[in-house]
Amino acid sequence: MVITAIVTAVAVLVVILLFNSLVRKKNQAITAFSTIDVLLKKRFDLIPNLIKAVQRYMQHEAGVLTDITAMRAKAVSGEMSDAETADLDRKATQVIGRIMVAAENYPDLKASQNFADLQASLNEVEEQISAARRAYNASVRDYNNALEMFPSNIVAALMHYRKRVFFEIAEQERANVDVGSLFAS
Amino acid sequence: MRSLEAFYESELMPDLVQLEDLRKTAKKRMVPVVVFAALFNLACLILLAKTGLPLNMMLIALCISAVPVFIWYAKYFKGYKDRFKDVIIPKIVAFIHPELKYEKNGMVPKTAFINSRLFAEHPDRYYGDDLVSGTLGRTAIQFSEIQVNRVERVRDHSAEAGSSRKTRTRVYPIFKGLFFAADFNKSFSGTTIVLPDKAEKLLGGMGQALQKLNVQKGELIKLEDPEFERLFVVYGQDQVEARYILSTSLMQRITAFQTRTQKEIRLSFSGNMLYVAIAFDRELFEPALMDSLLDFSRIKEYYDDMKLVIDIVDELNLNTRIWSKQ
């Protein structure tokens, strides 16, 4: 009788601990994602300045500037799912990259202090976003591990927890940049 | 750039030849001092044993025999050592980089050591010498040899009742080696610490669980680079900031630096500064007494020890200033 009571008590305790640990891991992943979100907004906040700095020069690339303005409007509106945020981040990274490459064609623009500062700020946000992505992926790995490993997988199944997806970066970004082709023109 | 050999032949050789004379004299004068001390102490010991006087009296004998040693040090060795540090080491420093300055009695300030937060214990005794400082490219650096101890007062159980000495001090080493401080190229607000990973190497996953309990240094930060994780453990206050500082490329660079040097290395990123502590057992940048100075491998050793630290700037890419901190 006593033994049954002890075993039950221990089992309940273990379930509670597993439950709490899973909740903590889930929340950590959510917090990590919101950090990415904040940094993405920070990057979009630099966009108006970027456009102001480059639009005088980039008459031919006006399309790119319109694209990025539209993206910023979407980001600021704030109603996006995680997947949409990830997608928008990918696209914005590409477009900003294109603007930076195009800027190489305008020596005056490149020489201006204003543009150099902006480039430094963008580099910094870019680096912070990459750090936030890594932090998010680390917490997702933790969470997914808990979902698959015994015995927390049983509790997770009861809680209907599902595996989260990693924040992947676009294939183009992962491929090594061919510096030669950038300067070929 | 000239080779070290050519520099050694043309710049150092004339001074080394002069210094070698000083060294030989110092070494020659040391022999009678040592012989006297040994014989005197032995004689006193025999005397004490025969007369049955307390063994504590040996302290007096030791003190007496120390006098010639002090005289020898002041008269022969100190002058030799100072000449060496005034002439040879500054030349090696200037050879490595003309922007660098050397001060034989300087050291990285104690505040820098405390600000690094690398060692939790309070540095009660802090000594150092051989300070090298300067600006390499856009990065201000300084490093010196330091020795840091913690002092604890303990009750002296062996003291006799009624004697005035009830406590005695015990000295525990905290750190000995080279301490390097540099202006870091990214700005950040918290502290991130990279320590050699002892627990994980020994205990694997269990070690990681133990590291998690080490809350005083901050949160445990698990990074993605498996090679880096095998060698180091990282603590910080902010998961994102730590990854912002420890970019994937910086992790590779730190791993490569560790693999090349094979020393116990600790890094701290705190208050926009990078601190690196490299443990050394031996004394650095000190002149030889027993062996000849006219030995290229010895000069190469001074050069290598110094280059090891100065290379941190290039190896960790501190001169890349593409972020908003200029």
C-alpha cells in the first residue's frame, strides 16, 4: 500500500517535472524567435535611410528600391506568421545584398561617409540577426530533442506538442559568394 | 620583412656579446655564494645536533646564509637582468611591430583583470612585469606577464597556547601567465566568457549538465561548432549577444589558435574589450643565468612567446572594422 503510494507520487512528480521542462523549452524557442523578429524590424528601420542615400544614384535599379519599400511596409504592419517572417527575412537579405552590390558601381556613393555608416549599421544588424537565428535554432534543437527523447516524448505526445522547424537560410546565401563575378562588371 | 635570423645576427649579437660577459661574471660569482651557504648550513646543523639546541635555531643560520645571496643579487645579477630587459627585449618588441612599446616594470592593471571576470576569486596579490602596449592597425592592445594569488588567513593549530600568532596566511594561486587586453571590434553590453572545457572532456553529457549548474558565471551557452564545443565552454548573460560576439568564423579562429598554441586559454568579452589569459608555468622574458645567451633558439623563444600573443589581433581578425564600432 505504502509502496504503491510512493511509486505513484514519484511518477506524478516526474510527469510534472517533464511537463515544466517542456513548457520552458517551448517558451524559450518562442522568445528566441521574437528576438529575431525584433532584429528584423531593426533592419527594416534602416531601409528609409538606405533608400534616401542611394536613390539619387540608382535610377536604373529603381525596381529593387520599390521591392524593399513594399517589404518594409509588410514587416511594419506586423501581422505575419513565423513562416512568413522567415520568408520575408530571406527576401530582404537578398534585396539588400543586391543594393549593396549595385552600390559598387557608384564611386561617389561608396565614398560618402553617410553610406559607409549605413553599411556598417546594416552589417551589424545582419550579424545580430545571424546570431539570433543561431540562438533560435539552438533552442529549437533543445526542444525537438526533448520531443523525441524518452521519457519526455510521452509527456510531449500527451500535450500535443509538435516539432518546430529550424530557421534555415536561403541556398544562395549558403553558397560561397563568387567575389570575382561581383566585380566583373 | 627581415628574417629573425638576420635580425639576430645584425641587431642583437653585439649587445648579446656584451651581456654574455655580465652573465659569465654573475655565474662565476654565484659559485662561492652557493658553496658558502651550503657548507655554513650543514655546519650549523651538525652543531645543533651535537649540542642538542632546538632545531628552530636553524632559521637564524638560514637568514645569515641569505645575506651573501642578496649581495650577489644586488651586485651582479640585477644589473645584468636590467641591462637585458633595457636592451634586448625592447629590440625584439620593436622588431615584431614598430608601434609597440615595452616597459619592464609595467603590467596590465588589476582593474582590467577584475573587469575580465575570468576568475571568480578575488585577486589579493597581483604582481606583473614586462608590459607591451600599442596600437596595431585600429586595435589598441596591451599585455604583460602577471601572477595573481588569493590570500586566506587560517587559524594556526600548531601555534602554542598563549603565543601571539594565532592565524597564518595561506596563499593560493589564481593565475600565472600572460594576460592580454584589446579593444574588441564589435560593441556589446554584457559579459561572455570562454573557458577551457574540462568537465565535458571528462564526463561528456554529464559534464554539460554540471556546467549548467554553474550559474555564477551566467547562462551556459551551447554553440553549434562541435570542435569548439569540445575544447571550450561558454557562459554569458545573453544567448543572442554571445552568438553575435562568437560568430562562426571567430569560433573557428579561436579553435585554430588553441590547436596551434596548445596552452590553457581563457577568453572574456566584457565592456567592449577582449581579454585573453594564457597560462604559463615558466617565467617569461627573463635572461638565462646558467646557459649561454649566445644561442639563437633562446632568442627565438622570447620572440615566439611574444608573437603568440600579438598574433591574436590578426588571428581573431580584430582589425576588421565593418561594424558600427570604429
